Amino acid sequence: MRQSIVRCQEAGMQIKIGALLWAQQTDWPALRDAAIAADRAGFDSLWVSDHLLCPIGSWRNPVYEAWATIAGLGALTERATIGTLVGAITFRNPGLVAKLAATVDHITGGRAVLGLGGAWLAREHHMHGIDFGASAGERLDRLHEAVPLIRGLLDGETVTHSGRFYNLVEAEQFPRPLQSHLPILIGGQGRRKTLRTVAMYADMWHTQHGSLEKIRASDAVLREHCAAVGRDPATIERLASKWVTIRDDPDEARGELDASLRHHGLEEYEPSILAAGTPAAIAQALRAHIDAGFTHLLFSLRAPFDHETIERMPEVRRLLTANGK
């Protein structure tokens, strides 16, 4: 599996740039073309969120199901890894999750990543009769129980388990993934439960959106959990996202970004997650995350998809890996 991993010359880091493609308020041709363009432009990873209802703006707006979407996009792309950011643990049994991940790994020739999280959108659960649990804490307990079961199935183990949420009897996974170790990503910043699960089981961690200060604080807590369970925190790949628009004219870039946000019904948002401007300005905004140890950086891209930003990502990559800061 070929990946365009760039090494940060002055620090010896591996820097990746991914694309989080919003599968809402779009149609299949537009989403398909954006994924193909991102793959050809050299993005290292492609991601799709997991919702049954549109999570931003009107819930009646269209949104595609995550696993069907990444299977389709994975069959049409060639280079980038592809995964869920993140899969709602409430939607599916651990055995089904393992089956879906292994299937997508075969469809993509070994490029699947399994992203998981605790779920948060109550309406989509209540509307479809899916158990939302009594609290966020209960959903995170479910995640904590499910992840090692999924890991075992993906790794070829025979899994028997009788727990609070799940029961498996001599469960096995066939076919097994093409990858010898299909990566599991966990998303979230919950200090007591989510980050403990990350420390114990995750290969990758996505912080969700937030200011750099919040991200650093969450990373410090993760390091504490790693110390408690005897895990080297450097073995966990860290991901951070920004809503990016690239233009040579900064005012035009911000105008395009604002128009995109309005299109999705976003009148209020956290300014720290926005990055609009020249390639140099985008590189500068991302550099702070790299310095904090987050070396897998995601461009959050929304419909109507901005192909200029997609095509100009390599300019940002070159600036990030140029000599010095």
C-alpha cells in the first residue's frame, strides 16, 4: 500500500494530510469526484462521518451512510487510506463492525481504517429505535467494552465474551483483513473514559474540534492514562482537523469559507478551527498542531466541494516540510 508520507526534515517526523469529506448536503457524483480528486492530489487519508441524520443544519438535509460510502469511495480511489471519523458504536454490534472493516479492507486493497466513537446525536437514535443509552458515560462504557472485542476479531482470534453490553460466542472473522494489523482510531476528548480507552486500545486518536489549548490539555491527560497502563504515548498517532480554504487572496478565502459554512447552516462556530488564506497561512496554522505532536492533519471539506483547495494541498505540504519553521 503506497502512501505519500512526508517527513518533516528538521524533526524527523512523519507528517500526513488527510481529507474529511462531509457526506451531507451533497450528491453522490460530487462526493465521488471530491474523493477521487483528493486521492490524486496526494492526500494520505480520506474520512467520512457516521450519521443516520444530517448532524449539522436541518436534520432533514441528505446525508449518506458511512460504511456504504467508504466502500464506494474506496473502490474508486487508489492511494489514500479510508475510514470512518468516527463510527457510532451504538449503531452496530462489534461482530458486524469487524465484518464491515474487513470487507472495506478487501475492497480497498488494504487501505481501511476503523474509526470509532461513543455517538452523540440523540435524534437519530430515537427516530430509528436505536438504544442511545442513559448517558454519554454509558455510551463510552459500551465503546470501552466493544473495542477489544473488535480488535480480537480483526486479529484472527476466536472471541467469547459475556459482558454488560455484548455477548459473543466463539465468534471469528472471515475473511480476515488484508492488513496484518488494521488500525483502530478512537475519536473524542473525554478525559476520564474516552482517553483511557485510547490509551489502552487505539492505534490512532482524533481530538475532534477545539482550540489548540484544549487539544494540548487533552493530550496531557492522554499521556497520564498511557503512563497508568504502561503504554508509550508515541505509539498513538494523533490527528487534528481544521476547516480549510486556500486562495491567494485572504479575503476571498475567508469569503468562500463563510459561504460554505452558511450553506450548512453554521452561523456560529469555533474560530480556532478555521483556516482560510494563502498556502503559507494555512501551513502556519497547521504548524502549531505539528509542534504539539499532531502530525496527521485533516482538511475538513464541505459541499459544494472546493476543488481549488483540494488541488493546492501539495503547496501547503511543501511549506510544512521546507527547511526550518
